[in-house]
Amino acid sequence: MSVLGIGTKRSTKKIGNFITHFVKQESFGGILLFVAAIFAMLAANSPFLSEMYFALWHMEFGITIGNLSFMRNAHFWVNDALMALFFLMIGLEVKREILVGELSSFQKAISPIFASVGGMLFPIVIFLYFTWGDESMDGFAIPMGTDTAFALGVLMLLGSRIPIKLKVFLVTLAIADDIGAILVIAVFYSRDISFDYLALALSVTAVLLLFNRFGIRTLTVYLISGLLLWYFFYKSGIHATISGIVLAFTIPIHSKISSSGFLEHLRLATNVFYSNAPKDSPQVLLNAKQNNALEMIAQAYDEVQSPLVKLERNLHPLSAYFIMPVFAFANAGVVAKGGFEFNNLFWGIALGLFVGKPLGIFAFTFILDFLGISRKPSNLTWTQILGVGLVAGIGFTMSILISNLAFADELAAHATLSVLLASLVATVVSMGFFFIFSKKDDLATAAV
């Protein structure tokens, strides 16, 4: 077997392991997200816990330095600060996918990207059909989002019925969805713009780009600058979470040294370490030259890692196991007093997610395939494309965030409850769909 063949196999295995790790981490995060939402609903409607639950999110805390004070309630810190970190992670994923991943080439990206466009447009049209002319039409973007973690959690529960290529298609589609949702939030759900603070935010962005251009790879420098960026965006009137996306696109993807450079450092350090080890007697402590060799290895280890991938890897567990569950716990606690009204807002959200999502994803994928512009992913059936459209109807995180941006008080609570009900229906129906139409044996014909 040739060296080239071995290298290709190793690269393929690494990519496969990365996808598997990503899917498992995201899917477990989806299950945790669901549990947090259930607990929030129970706490909000419990006669014993309700008062405590709502008091928790109205508690104020922040930073006070002399005459300067920045105090906000806990709900603000979750939705505007923690979610900025979530958007930072999303931005890092998007940048990586654009540069080296599933969005890096026209042929790889066009099918799931156009599918996501259909999956955003159809829900918006359905929502506006039901809400046109009333106050709830401001929430037109609520049914356009897909909760990647929750959706992957559903697919993981189905086990070997779901090929890895379908999961990759869903992840790519959801990333494109996130880009669309981010643009909509920036354009339609920002307050009156303060151009002075916006200029400051753009100035910080320019400095971050210069850091990248001049080869600064220290993440601490970017993260500290990111705090300023977050504050200036918040004060500008543009939703503060957008700062996470902007920061992500300034983080360098290239490492300080190449893989071959790392191997050369490793070879030299190993030789130094070995040549300075005593040959005739057991060694209790390392000598100075051996310690220097270890420091050389540690430095090379740090410099060979991509800053972008390093930060993304550290943010993934924080996002999956803390930020998103806390967000769900803070926002899913809706009081269901006096029954639930199945009004135009509910039908716009529910049918937008449950009907618009799968219909738009399937229709745009089919049209592109029919016109020959792009073929659907090889080894995936049209039934599976429809199934992934049903799974994409699980809106949750992004839909709830947009509900809170679009509405206040009762409308926001009603929209949140509508999202939860629609996402629950999409979960049950999509799982039933795959159980009926996808067999475990399908894995053999739909493998990567």
C-alpha cells in the first residue's frame, strides 16, 4: 500500500472521528436542552416554585467601578451575554465550514444551502399568511430557525436508521439557517441605531482584523477585544449577540507553525531529551536540558493548533452543556394559565415549522436536482430528504430567541409556548416517519 493511500485513509478517519464527536456532543446537548425546557415549564407552573423561578430571572447583578455601573437582570445576561458566546461558536463553525468544510466548495455547499433557503422562505410565507395585518406579524422570522442540537439529538435516538451523510446534510443546512437568522436579527430586530457606538464597534472590528493580518494568534487578545465589541454593539442598538459572529470571523484559522514544522520541532526536542538522558543509571529527576526539550514540545504543541479550532473545541461543551440548557431554562418557563389560545400567531408558528420547513427543504432540493443545477447528496433518498425536513422543523433555541426579540410579555410567552408545542410535534412526527420509512438495513446503502 502506498504512503499516499495511508495518508488519505488517515485523513478520512480523522474527518469521520471529528464528525462523530461533533454529532454525539450536539445530540446529547439536545437532550439536555429538552430536559431543561421541561423543568422550566414545571417550575413556572408550580405553585411552590413559580414565584422563586421568576424572581431568579429578575435578580440584577453586574459590574460597578466607582461611578460607572452596568447592572442588568439575570434574563439579560442569559439572552444577551451568554448567547453572544453561543453565536461566537456558531460563527466559528460557519467560518471553518466556509474555508475547509462542507461550505468550502460550490458542489458541496449548494444543495444544503438552497435547501435551507427554501426552509426559511416557506415558513415565513406561511407565518405572514396567518398574521398579515395584525401586531404578531413582527415575529415573521420565528419559524425560520432550526435547532441543530435538538435535531441531532432526535437523529441520534434513531441510531443506525440514520446514515452519517444525512446528519452531515442536516448540520450544513442548519449552519446556513443560522446565517440567515443572524442576518434577520441584525436587520429587523435591532433597536434605534446609535451611530457613535456603531462606529466604535466597527473600529474594534478593524483592530481585530489587523491582529489577524499581522499574525497575532493569542486568543486572549481577541477575547478581551471581544468584550469591548459586545459592549459597543449593545450600546449601538444592534443586538449584542451579533458581536459573537463578528468576533468569530476575525479569529485566525491558520496555526503559527505548519504540521511539518511541528514534526521538526518534535524531532529536535526528542533528540535533545534522549541524548541528555543518563545511560548507566536510573534517572529520578529530569535535568535542565530535558526540561527545556519538554518546554519546546509544549510550545510547538500550542503553536501547531489552529486558534479557531482550539476556541471552537473549548466552546462546544460550554455551549452544549451550559449555555443552551440555561437559555432553555430561562426562556421556556411560560405560565399556561387559563388555557391556550390557538390563534393566528400559533398557526403561523406551528405550520411554519411543521409544514413550511419540510416543504421548503424538499421543494428547493427537488427543483435544483430537476434543473440539473445541483444533485441531491449521493446515497440519500428523497424520503430521507423529506425526513430531514421534518426534523429541521424543530425550531426551539433560535425560534425562542427571535420570539423574545420580536415581542414583549404576553405575545412573547404565547410565541414561546407555540414554538415548544410545534417543536414537540415535529420531534414526534419525524421520529415516527423515520421508524416507518427507514430501516436499519438502509445504512448499508446510505453509508458515506
